[in-house]
Amino acid sequence: MLDNLAQALSAHFWALMALAAMAFAAIDLVNRGATPATTLARQWLLHGALYGLGLVLVLNLPISMLAGAAASFRLGIGLRAWADFGFAGDFALWVFFYTLTQYLFHLSLHRVRFLWSLHRVHHLDEIVDSSTTLRHHPGESLVALLVFSTLAFILAPPMAAIVLWSCLEFLTDFWTHGRTPLPDGLARKVEAVLFTPRLHRVHHSAFEPQTNSNYGNVFTAWDRLFGTFRRELPERLGLDDAEASGDASRDFDKLLLDPVMYLRRRRENKA
């Protein structure tokens, strides 16, 4: 039954994500405030182009994780080949190690200069809406593929576990980057466990101490455990980088070249 569910979700993954994208785009449009609708449309075109290029140049992350897990299981060297905890146990184990790895990987994207040169493309967005979920440099997508497919190879989780969690994480990413309002009382309760749009906006703050916080994608637990959880709302989104603001943050070609230009500026400043 679970294999059939996984196959169904896999077969319709992109259709489901497309429907989710349209739903969250509509919510953003309703709650756009002073942001013109044409600006949101340009956001989707730009970020969709970046994501599409990543798909062309790099294998899709869920597919690469499925391939890694399947290869490991066939070879009999993955964790599941040695210990079967049933689907609930395997799923819990995958979520535990995936979210921990995601936290540490995201932390490294901010702490390691080369990785930050790639990840800052995501943070250059000064608007931040659900389309920002797709705003990643292809170089970052490649590094993520290597990290998480290796994790899948080590753990060899069931296909259903990978597919179900990938769907949940993708939907959560759309939600936390978007403009879906929550009443304060409900938000406080949800934030005891999960990241909400207002908490993720802290991570997209132009103020560096806030940018370097709230690294989790779904659960707040790892940030609370490692002391990187913050609540105070940002005054401005984007990055405090005059050379990267304005049209550069919304230009497809410049975003692709930004990692090279950023590293060059850093070398020149040191000289």
C-alpha cells in the first residue's frame, strides 16, 4: 500500500507541486499589500527560471535521493538492510536525520565562504514570497544533491518515506516563504514546533545576526537545541550589500554570476 502511495506521489509529484505553487501564488496575490501584482509575477518568472536551470543541470533532489537509497539497499550496505524498523520507524528515522542534516547543511551555507557565495543568491531577494522557495543557484542545488543523496545512500530509507517527506517539505517551504497570515495566538502555538512565515522572515532579514538564525526548514527543534532560534521581526529583507541590491538582485544573468563576483570582491577587499 505504501509503495503504491509512493509511486502515485512520484508520478504526480510535479503536478502536485504545480498546484501548490499556484495556490500559494494566489494567496500571496491576495495578501500582497503594497507590492504590485506585476512584481510578484516577475518574481515567479525569475525564480522559476533559476529553478528550471537547476533541474536541467542537476538531477532533481528527490530523484537523486531515491536512486541513492535504492542502490544502497540493493547492495545490502544501507542501514535498512541491517535493521528494519517498520515503515513508521523508518520514516521517523529518515525525518530525524534528514532534518538534522538539513540544519547543519544550511548552517554551513552561511558559515563557509564558498557555500555562502552560492546561497546568498537566495537571500538577495528583498521581497520574499512563495516563489522564493525556487530561488537557488544551480551550484547550491548540486551541493545539496551530493549531501542528501549521500544521506539516503547511508540510511537507505523506503521510497515512500523519501517521497512523503519531500512532498511535506516542499509544501512547507512554499508556506514559510509566502504570505499566509496566521492569528498571533495560533502562530505562537504552531511555532512551538514548526517554522511559520513570520519566523522564516527573520532568517531573510538584512540584519546579519538575524540572517544567521532560524536555519531549520520545518521544525524549530534543532535551532532551539543549538541556540540559533530567534523571534524578533526584521525591519528589512534582503542583504546589507550595496553592490548586490537593486536590479542585480532581480537580473537572471547577474544572479548566476553573483557567486563569482562576490568572491572576487572579497579577494580585492583583502588585497
